[in-house]
Amino acid sequence: MKISSGDRVRVPDGVLVRELDEEAVILNLDTETYHGLDGVGTRMWAVLTSSPTIAAALAVLEGEYDVDPEVLRRDVLNLVATLAEHRLVDVEAAG
């Protein structure tokens, strides 16, 4: 699956998220697949799932973290790819 910064990340039905002490666990009830996120991953998740596109999420995160934009972009796209592979998010073309 090719993921681009113009895509949108959506939480599918049947996926639950629980946050505890700045960390999160994401669970797909249908597949019983889960993934844990640390504090940074939890923030990425929150921004990705509330932004209209991955590019918009990157713009927000670039303002919050002191990191090279290309490193951030790579890390965010890797997170999205991992979550999509485990059916914890859907990636859709925005627009």
C-alpha cells in the first residue's frame, strides 16, 4: 500500500483506543490485533486521526517537536503503514 501525505487516516469501526499516562493501546475487536504507543506515538495518533490529511497532521507536529521535517515525515508514514497493516486504521485518499 502506497501512503502519501495527501491521504487521510481514519479509525475504522471496531477499533478501540485507550489512553493511560500519555500512552495508548489500540485494539481491533474483529482481528484481536493490538498495538501499543508511547507518548510521542500517542500524540501522533491523536493528530493524525483528527486532521483532514497526513500533511495537515505533519504541519501540526512540526510545530510541536524539534525534529528534522524529513525524519518526522518518515516516522509518521512508518507509523501509519504499521497501523494500516494491522488494520488499526484505514488510509483513504482525501478529498
